[in-house]
Amino acid sequence: MIDKKTRERIIALVHKEVVPAIGCTEPMAVALCTARAVEQLGCRPDRIEALLSANILKNAMGVGIPGTGMTGLPIAIALGALIGKSGYQLEVLRDLTPETLEEGKRFISEDRIGIRLKKGISEKLYIEIIATAGERQATAVIAKGHTNFIHVADGRLDEAALQRILPSDSGPVADSDDIALNLKLVYDFATTAPLDEIRFILETREYNMKAAREALKGNYGHNLGKSIDRPLAKGILGDSIYSRMIARTAAACDARMGGAMIPVMSNSGSGNQGICATNPVCVYAEENENTEEELIRALMLSHLTAIYIKQSLGKLSALCGCVVASTGSSVGVTYLMGGDYARCCAAVKNMVANLTGMICDGAKPSCSLKLTSGVSTAILSALLAMEGKCVTSQEGIVDDDIDRSIHNLTAIGADAMCITDEMVLRIMTSKGC
């Protein structure tokens, strides 16, 4: 069994990366940063200026903002300034009311918000908010993590100060205080840790499966989850464990991307990743009649695998997060099928051989389509692994060593796809809409 100190560090990491969030985490992080800048200002602002990295812009342009019926950054910033509370973290807008929504719309119509690209930085997750009231100003900066404030102060942030707090070589590596993971450590922890120490991971089921159920009560996004449950889809896909796994995952994503006021449990700063790491595992465990202990260990295995992959990929990248989270869920499902460490490794290699290269073109309702692709591949990868079938090192980017296979995947997503990321943003910002 892993020693207690190591277990404590892993548990601390999971608590840090698996947290509740209402709405898409990028606009919520912008709203959070806005709320903190206004709190520092100490009064209602006359104007808010947002300087954002390209990846934040990309992920916040087309997603619904919970409880507003609106999409994009302006309403998130306006509400962050007017009703946001930084103590709520990524649930920063949970005090929203119809009256304050109308107030937020007026704030936008009065042209009090400016949004532009922050140039000269390499950090993919960067949010700088300047709140102004009369002659007074206050600035808040979030970087490297969706709730990670690196600067809060009166006045504006000059470039020299920025370079001191945000080194130009900042990259997608684990924070110095975080334990560095590998897949064997992830597997050993999830499968041997005392159950009482990791039972908290069941909260992901409570949040994310509830989101799937709530989604069926409304019409959110493209209604993919509901469509998979309808007679036509059942005639094609069948009424099976497979169809229910993808339907419950898609439904929760529909609601979240469609702006439902429904909290989900996120993973590594992404609610969709949290959903994808949770719901397929929960549905399979229920259908397969696994024990609660097996479910707890499978959920921990799924979430911690996703966290491990993100340590070298970074919070935001050109690679769709469903690739990461569905790899986690494939490992979790393989475990529920009775798979050992070798078969879990095989499932990961099968995933790396298939989904690598799926682009992230921002958070939006159609993310549910990508999540269903990820879950479908996760199931196939787990089934192949249980049959003793595994993509070999003679094929593509897969390596004999499992951790090198994962790092090959993340190197492509974090480094090689940077030009792809720039092209995606250019296409998104030049469309007629």
C-alpha cells in the first residue's frame, strides 16, 4: 500500500482539481476575476476592462451563461461585477436573480465593458481584469488555474510587474506543490487506498448524474442526450448499457453548455471533463451491478488519470479535453470489467491510438457531440483491453512504456498543435456571426 504521506498529497491534489462549478469554467473564471477586482475596488465600477489569453477567449465565446439565456463573456463580466462573490469560486454567480440579470444587461448596453486579447504572453490560461470607478482602479489576475489568483492590487498592472509574477517560460507542468503522478501510482492509489479516505469522490456522481437527470426536464443545447433516449435512436443504437452511457454523459453536457443553472463537479478546471470522467463510469457500474467500493475506486481511477494527463498537457490546449477525460473513464470502466493494471494500460494505449488530434474549438453546445465520441471510444478501448488486445509500439505514437505514450499525446496537444490553436481562433473570430 502507498504510504500515508503520499496518499495525503494525492488526496489534496484531487480536492484541488475536482471541484463544483456552475456553467462553463472559462467565463466563470472571468466572472470570478471580475468579482475579485471589484471587491478590491470597494464600490460599483463604472467600467470593466478584460485582457484575456487566446484560449480563454476561444472557450468563452459561444457557451451559455447559466440562468441568463445569453452566451459569451459580456454578461458573465457584467454579472461578476454586479453580483459576483469571489468566495463562491467557480459558483461565483449563484446569487443571480431576474432583477440583477436585467441590471447586467443594462451594464452591457451602456458600453461599460471592454474585452481584448492580452498580447505578449505564452500562458494559455490568463485573465486580467481592471475595474474602474472615477479616478480609482483595481486589478485582479488569474493565471495557470481557473481560480489561481496571482495578483490583486489597487491600480493597473505594469509590464515589469507582470513579468515578475508570470515568467515567460511558464508551461503545462504540475505546480511545484503538487505530487507528480504516473499511471502506476494512480492505479495503486485508486485500488488500494483505504475506502474512507477516497469515499468523497462519490460527490462527483451526486453532482454529475443529477445534472444528467435535470437536463431531461428542459431543452438545452442540441438535446443530444434526449435524442439518444428517443425511439429512433433506440432503434439504431438499442436500449443498451452503451446507449445509456453516452446518453447520460451527453445530457449533462447539454445542460451545462446550454446555460442551465445546474452545478457539476469539474476536473482540472473543466466541467465537461468532470462529466466525462464520471457519468460513463457510474452508468456502467449501475448496469453491471458493481459494488459501491468498486464504483468508488473506478471513479477515483478515472478522475486521477485525467488529472495526471493534464499535468503535462496544461489546463487549456488545442487538444479537446474529452480526449483526456474519456481516457480516464476508459480506465475506470476497464477496472469495473475486472481489468488489472496491464489491461488498464492497454485501454489507455487504445485511446491514444484513436482520439489523438481532436481539436478544441471552444466551449459550446456541440461539445456534447465530442463527449459522446470520447465515451464511445472509451468503451471500445476497454472492451479491446479486456480481450487482451492492445495497440502496439509499431503503430503511430503509442510506445511500449505507458507513461511515454501519455506524454507523446500531451506533447502533441501542448506543443505541436499550437499553430492549429491559432488557426482555430482566427476562424472563430472572423466568422460573420
